Amino acid sequence: MVQAGIYPIKSRLNLKPGIVLRGEGHLVTRLDCVCADGCINVRGSYTGGYIPVLSGFQQGSTQITVSDASGFTAGRGGQIKQDDISVYINFGL
């Protein structure tokens, strides 16, 4: 568990499959990326599919609405794929 605090990431972290990076809470543990080529690289297998995002993808949004949320579970991670420029944004819930 990463304790509460602000942690600058100066070089990429390569996480092996099965590794969970968890803090004490999103309000008290912050990882600040200060390297130019990305901060956290997660390797592992992917299962599942993508669900269309209906709303909430605008800058400043704090939540999203998807077409079918039945495959999501509280406390699990997810991935948002931006098709137009093939950018991947990973997040942990």
C-alpha cells in the first residue's frame, strides 16, 4: 500500500502481471508523472471488450455514462480507449 502523500514519478514504473498499485485513497495519495514518456506501464493479459461511452468524455467531466454497465464491478479497474487517435487511458477504481 502506498501511504498518503505526493509521489513524483521521475522514470517509468513497469508493473508485472498480478501487481496491484494501491494507495490510501484518491484524496490523500497522489502519483505525479514528471517524465515525458509515460509513468506506469502495466503488462498482462486483457479479457473482455469495450463498451461505448455515451457521455462524460468532455474535458472536466467527473463521471461517464456507458451503454451497458453490467460488466463493471466496484473496486475493479477499467480502460478507456479513444478510437480517433488510438490513445489509451488506464484508471483504477
